[in-house]
Amino acid sequence: MQGFCELCKNYSQLEESHFIPKFIGKWVKKTSITSFLRNLDDMSKRVQDTAKEYWLCGDCEDLFSGWETKFANEIFFPFVEKGESVANYGEWMSKFCASISWRTLTYTRSQKLNEGRSKEYYEALNSAEKHLANYVLGKIDNLNQYEQHVFPLPEIDSTTYDGLPPNINRYFLRTLQMGVIGDFTDLTDLFVYTKVPSFIILGCIKAKDLPKMRSSRIALKSGTISPRKYWWPSGFAKYVLEQADTVNHSFNNMPQEHIDKIEKAIADNPEKAANSKLIEAFLHDYALFEDKVFK
Ligand SMILES: [Zn+2]
């Protein structure tokens, strides 16, 4: 299909590509139990992991895939498969995160998910999108206010906080989500939110407490991701927990015939079930909440 590439704006042959990198959706499917349980995962992330469109030219697609491969091999798989929690990164990481935030912004716009907001809101989003595009294309070498932040999400087996939804581990470790979050009225805080298994990538559009967020900031040239004290912007934790809770409701309202199918899938192939990452996340939830996970 011929058209204008969304990123470089050149008219050329467009390729069908994913908004959230394809290897992530593939990993979620691979680590589910059955094709049916795959749909269960889908309920929680809606259709976003499979969302794809003809929107990038071959050159831009290649640019993205280089950074994706680095992130996949040096951070994502070591964390989700081997349980590692420390990783060093080079310049590719800030490019990767900027490309993810740019993709989420483009997706949000293409889905018309943010209609009916103020002129200033759209201007802020447009400026962010342009700046991120110029950064990933190498036309500018600084992110300025559009800093990229990464929050690794651990498995939670114990907590002193009693407001956690009983599927928090499944939300942290399994779901995918994209959106723009923050304060939509006075626009003092506005972020691009991309949730993938075990990580949140947060792109700043406007952040009133930017200096406090240093610990999660991705350095432009090189840095380390490691367990540390992360500072979450105001309202951010509440938003994340609400998202987990929304996902929980769709699980709770599952029809009996679906529950029967899951039980049968586990009975038919217990070994695969025992090794699946979905069950692993579920067991972390069970460790935390015991019987409440079934409610
Ligand atoms: Zn292009």
C-alpha cells in the first residue's frame, strides 16, 4: 500500500506494523495456557496488542526494529523470563522509549480516544508528537521537557497497603495498555502511558514535579535500570490501580461456560498450565490475596 509515512512524512510503500512491538504480544500469547486463555488475556488488554495499521515506511520500520531488538534482548526477556532486575542500556533505550511514546500518541489519535478536550490539550499533544518524531529521526538530540521514564513492575507477594486490587500481579505482569493520562483541565500534568508486561513507560508531556522524578528518568546516552525508590507523579498510583480494577471486573463477570473451558484446558494439559506465565502471575496474586482472587 502506498501512502505518507506517519513518522518521516515521505510518500512511499507502507508496511503493516504494530503500535506495541510485536514481540511483546507474541510473548503474552506464547506464555498463556491455551488459545482460550489467550482470549482471557485479551479481555484485559482489549485489542491493543494486536492493533496494527499501514502507517510506517520500510526505513522507519527498520529504525524502530533495531531499538526493539535491543530492548527485547537486553531488558525485556532477561526481566520477564529470567527474573533479572538490573540492566545497563545505551543510547538505544531513550530512542526506544521515545518511539513507544510516539506510537502511543499516534495510536490514541488514530482511535480518537481523546475527543472533546481543550484546544491547549491538543496543542500540547501535537507538540509532544512532533518533538518525539524529530528525536527518533535524529533531527534533534535532546528530549527537553518530553523526558522518558521507565518503572519496572515487580511481582508483589506481600504488602502493607490494603487498597490493592486482587489481580494486581496479573495487571503488572501480563497486560498491555496505551493512553494519555493526567490532569486534563489545567494541564499541569500530562503523560503518555504505555503499559507492557512488567514495565510502564511514561512519556512526559507536561510534568509539574519533573525534578522529583529523577529516579525513573531514562538517560539520553547510557544508564542502568535497577530496583530503587521510584517517585510516582500525583494521581499516577491511583490511575494504575483503577486500571487493574477495571480489568478485574471483566474477569469477574466471566460467563460460567468460559470458566468451564478454562478448567478443562488446565485438566487437559496440566504441565503447560503449570509452566505458564499467566498462572505464575495468578499465583503471585494468590499469595497476596488467597481466596479473594476468586471473587
Ligand atoms: Zn518513514
